[in-house]
Amino acid sequence: MDNKVHTIMYHFIRNKNELGLKFNFLDIKIFEEQINYFRSNFNLINIDDLLNFKEISSKKDAVLLTFDDGYIEHYDIVLPILKKNNIQGCFYIPTSIIENNLLSVNKIQLIVLNTETELALSELFEIMKRYKSDFNLKSREEYFSLYGIKNRWDNIKVSFIKKMLQYVLPLPIRDLIIDELFVKFVKDKTNNLSLYMSVKQIQDLYNEGMYIGGHTHNHYHLKNCSYPIQYKEIKKSIELLANIGIQHVNKSFAYPFGSYNKDTISILSELNIHSSFCVKHGSIDKTNLAKCFELPRIDCNNIKKFM
């Protein structure tokens, strides 16, 4: 296998910010340009082709398209484009959306994108002060020295807020704090917010030949969860997808935030899941294909680097 597979990762795709809220998204015109480029320069494959890629003979590299988090535009926008081009997409669903829940990851996005940073940070520290003794929390200065580090996307303070709400604070209070911040700063602006596909739309994707894979139940950072919580998150996601009729011979999974550890891989293997994607940037070749639980992907915003 001398060729490579470039697995592309997508989230929000839309032609404008129809939410009336700040949200990062990929413009539909750019998505269509990418699809046209892939069709002209690569073999577009499906998940079964990937797992059997050593049997494919081609002079071209391959592209596999993946879509995380079950957003409504995956049905309204992506599906028609994929059908038109006879392409199978892989859709990784956090099954909490089946129960009509707004994912914490999206609550956090809405909080940091639609609230003045200093105000959100001040309120976060005030709430943490209330829980400090009950959960043996560190001081705000200690937390900030550990997690106040900017990243590619965010400044220091926004990055800090995200880390605290995504995985640093203890799980028993994390969702409570997220909900308190969400209600205070964002909820009144989101009364008619509809972010995700319905059960029927997920079933329609499946019936149209798309691949539906697991993405945990609540979209937690798995490596920061205990073994029992990881097991519950993964097993429940598999069961809920099966309950709505999603059945694949080759079961595939995608780690929320790209977060996993040895326990995660052990659980996936025990539950007969055959492969999983992380968010480490890179392409799949004969070297890393064997590491089927650590398959790399390329963020759709980084495609220009190899187009």
C-alpha cells in the first residue's frame, strides 16, 4: 500500500450564520469547492474501503469524508451534495442528541462566542468559589497557571474557560456550572435553536447509504474520565444507535476532541468496534493503518496545505 488515505473531518457547514449567534463554520461554497477538488484528484472511498485499503490498486491517493456531532446541516446541506456526487460520508453521532439534549460542547461554544470574555471568566470564578470546599478545588491562580495557555484558535482566557468547562473541573459539578453560565448568558437567545438531526433524519442518512458511527453519548473528553464512565459513554452510544436501526458490520468510532487513552482502546476492542479516528493531523498509510484505533484526520480548515 503505497498510496495514502486523507480522512477529512467536518463539523459546522452552512452558507451563513442563520443562528443569529456567533458560531464558527465552514461556508457551503468552500465545502463544494473541496468536494470538486477531491473528485478530480483523489479516489473517494467509504469506511469499508479504508479497512481493506491494502487490496485497492490505484495511482491516486484516497479521500474519506467524516462529519462529527450530528448537526442538522449534515442532513440539509451535506447529504444532497454527497448523493449528487455518489459519495459515502461517515457521520459520527453523540447519542445524547437523540434524547433532544443540547451538548455541553455546544453550550460552551455559545458561552465563549456570545459573552464578553472577562464577564464569563469572572462569573466562572464566582461559581467555582461556591464549590471550592465541597470538591477541594484549587485556587483560581493555581488553575490559571496550569491551564491559561493560548492555542491556535483561542487567546489565553478563552482557552482557559474552555479547558475548565470541558475537562478540568470535576464531572459532578462541570455540567451544573456549564448550565448555570449558559442560562445566565445565552439561553434567552437560543429558545428556537435547533442544532441537530432528528432520529428520523439520522435514519434517513443510514438508509441513503451513509455510514453512522459512535461518538460517545455526552461528548466528554474520554481520557479525563474514569474507566466506568468511559465504558458507559461508549456502550450507551452503541446501544442507542442500534435501537434506532443503525447496524454496520465494521463498527467505527470517533473520539470527541480526539481525546482517548489505553482504557478507551481496550473498551472499544471489548465492544467489538473495529476502528476509531482521533484528531491528530495526518494521513493514513501502511504504517499507521495497523493502529486502527488511532487513525489520524485532517481538519477541513487545513485542506489548503495539501490541495
